[in-house]
Amino acid sequence: MPEIDPTEYEIAELGPKIKDVDDADELREMLELEEEGEDRAPVKTLIEDRIEKLEAEDDGEGDPESVDLSEMTVADIANMVRDVDDAAVLEGVLEREREGKDRSSAITQIENRIESIEGSDEDEDAEVEYVPPEEKYPELDHPTNDKKWVEGTVGEEYRDMWVYCETQAGELVDVSKEMLGKARELMDQYNEDYVVSESEASGGSEDSSSGEEERVVAVLIGDEASDLVEEVTAYGADLVVYHEDDRLERFQHTPYTEIFTDMSRAGGDLASEGHEDVEWKDYHEPRYTVFPATNNGRDLSALVQGALDSGLASDCSGLYIENAMISNPAKVGNAGDKKEFERVLHMKRPDFSGFEYSTILCIDKPNRDFHPQGASVIPGSFEIPEPDYEREAEVVDYEMALDDDWFQVEVTEFDRLTGGVDLTGNDVVVAVGRGIGDDPTKGIELALDLVDAFDHADLGLSRGVITSSYAFDSHVEQYVTEERQIGESGQVVEPDVYIAAGISGAIQHKVGCDESDTIIAINTNPDADVRDFSNYMIEGDLFEVLPRLTEAVEAGELGAVMQEASDD
């Protein structure tokens, strides 16, 4: 029985765990468990790729001193070099890349790895000297010189996880519910792992809590924000802080940023006038902040984190809290030292390798705090929890004066859509990409015909269609909207059947559909990336294949057609 049962994990959690398994036989056992259980194609591919890599290493194919770099992608090279600790070997790889394809991005990956290794060989007692940026780079203009808080906060107290709850037309959007549920889960575990009883606190570590549990804080901003207090409480909030103003009916960058920032600083050293001493908060700023990775959420998260003088991991699909052992001299102060940072929010987002995820950490430096640790979350990344309307929370009606200068845009007239496009609840999603380019209007028509053949289905689009200059006839133009986009910057769907027609399968699109139960790909290129995470691959022109699939569905013969395609 392998140590890791893949059926117990989401794919975002499996990537790093599988990468640490070095026994091909154990991986085969994991593959068997997955096939007998969830049978998810992306997970099986992930395990199979790891087995293939281990077997290649056994055969000497993965040896960095002899591997053929011309057969490797930049992502492959990046993954390879981060496991190499010999600078001389890396210098050889660098020389071969320069003599071969000479890809600047690959060279940068190799050089960065060499620098990280050589830096670790410095005198272990050598202290990293801190030099303020305006002194280190005096030739630069330094527009941040006028920013009040830059480099001004060290060793302050941070608590709680703050969740910005976005609304549309007076209703809480689904991703806000997802984030509240995930925050509730994270902070329940956090309090179990880190919060000690009052009797134990005196003997705890430097960062031990004093016995007071940390909370999920829901932030509501809008013209009718108070109407949603009960709902955000039901989805997991311990504390609800809201500000209401008629001018906040629609999202505007400056007032929303100023309000969230002012709330975050209340009760701390940088609190605004009138908020220096509040009963509901007695710490400097939030420990964690979480925003939706929507159009408005992406803007607000960057603005707020910048105003709070911290960083942001954008478009995340996984979050967890653990300690982290760090050896970077910029973070620990001395070359060669290691330091364990506690309570670190690990923010996972997909990288460009296809099945790997990068984990972003926001770590303090000796001369500067990087809090709050902030993330924006791709809609659809987490389950929406069951609301508990018996829950109670502390509620704060946050009063502050809003400067008229913050409202530079006045909306005098607007139309409100009767309903948006939510692709997440469909049994089937038919998505089309640049493969419709020969006849864009007909491509949309054929996809809609297939959608209509199913009972619960809808149309999705790749980013390539959204950003293209295709001309569509008026009767299908209404379907070509950004809200139908699937992928990292669009919707994340998990239907029973996902049909990807004329879509190459870039990682950004894969993120939006790879949890689908069955993925059917249609592409003229048999080696398109979409093949790697599809259950069925139909090599053919979508203009010919889609009508045939529509006929099969209407005749109740889709299974037979797919079996024929699989046999071919």
C-alpha cells in the first residue's frame, strides 16, 4: 500500500507530493488506486509522467550532464535544474544551451539556479547588509519615496484572515462564498495547530498565540452592504466589517481601496483619526487577506496589498497554512543560515509546465514586514459550503468619511444585464477555440447545435476566441463574450463532459477544465497539448466532427461514436 492515496487529494495538492516520490513501483500502486477510485485523467497523467521521468533517469536519459536540451521545453529545463546542486554541472548545461537553441528564458532559469547555489557557499557568518533602496540605487527616481509606509513596519502584530466579499447587483457572488468556506476551514485548522491555552502560552514559542483564537473577517463594501451580513456569517465569518454608502453601488477603485485599507489599519499604529482605539481589533494589520480573482477583485487586491506595503499571489487555486524553512539570505539575514517561519500562507497557482503548481510565499525580511500575506482566488477553485444560518458573528458598521475626490467618475445612465453566464452548473460544456478561425460564425453555430442536443449544457470559449479579431454575424455575436471564457482568467468548470473543439490546450485553459469527469478533444493536430489531459482525442476538423457528434447525441449514440473514435 503506497504512503499516498491519490483519491484523497485534489490535483493541486498532488503535484508537489508526487514529485517527492522516487519509487516507480510505489507510483504504479498509486496509479492503480486512482484507476479503481476517482479515475481522473489529469491525475493519472501526472503519475504516469513521474514514472516516465524516473525510468528515464534510470536509463541515463535525464542526466543533466548529457541530456539533449534541444528536446526539452523551457519548463522541462527549469524543473531539471532546480534539482541540480552542482554549479559546475549547471555551467555545462548553460554552455550547451547557448551553443544550441540559445533560448533567453532557459538561460535565465539556469543562471538563476547557479546564482542561488553560489550564493549559498558564502561565508556562513557574513551578515547581509541592509541598504535602503534610495541609497542602493540613487540614480533612480524612486516614486515610492513619497509613500508613507514603505520600509516603515518591522515586527508588528498581525492576526486573522480577512476575506473581501464581492457583490453583484446586491447579491454575494459564488466565489465569495467559496472563499469564506475555505477561510473557515483554514482558520479552524490554524487555531487547532497554533493557538495554545492561556496556561500554556507563557511557555510557548516567540510567535505563539496568547490563547485567543484568530478569526475569519468578512469585509463588505457597497450601497446595501448591511443586507448581506447574515449571509456572510452563515458561510463562515466570525466578524463582519461593512461600510455602506449610496455612492458605492458600483465598484470604483479609489473609494473601495481606501475603505478596505482604512479598515485594515483600525486599532493599529497607522490607524486613521477616530479609529485609533476600536473594540473589535487591537493589532496592526491582518495576517492574511483573500480576494476573488474576478475583474474587480484582481484590481482591488493589487491596490490594497500595495497600499498595505505587502505582496500578492494572484490567480491562486489552492491555499494552506504551514511552517516554512527558509535559507534565502535576504529573508534570514545571514548567508548559510536557515530559519523556520511559522504560520505561512502557501498560495498555489499553476505554472507553465502543464501539471506542476508554483507555491508562492510572502515572507518577512529582517528590515521589513510583508503582511498581510495576500492572495486572489480563481472562481471555482473551492467548494461552496452549506450555509449555517444559526451561526453568530460580531458585526461592525465601519464609519468613515469618504472624500468627494475619490469619486471622479459619475455614472449617469446604465443598463443592467438580466443575468450573467454561469457555466459551472452544467452537465456538459462545449468549448471552442481558434479552430473556428476558417469560419467563426459557422463554428459557433455548430457548437450551439451540439449544446442544444444535450439537456443541461452551455457554450464556453477559449481566450484565443475572446482576444481574436474574428468577425461574427449578429445572430451569434451575443454568445462571444468574455464571461464565457474558460481558464485561469475565466471560469473554472467541472462538468460530467467537457468538449474542447479546436483548442490547443495551453496550461491557462487546462486550469479551467481539468477537473471535468470526461474530456473530449477535437483537433486537427494529433500532438496538441490538449491530448495530454483528455480522455478522448478525435483527430479531425471541428467543422466535420461537431455535426456528427450532434447527430450521435440526438440519436442516443454518443457512446458508440466515442468508442469508435477511441478505437481509431
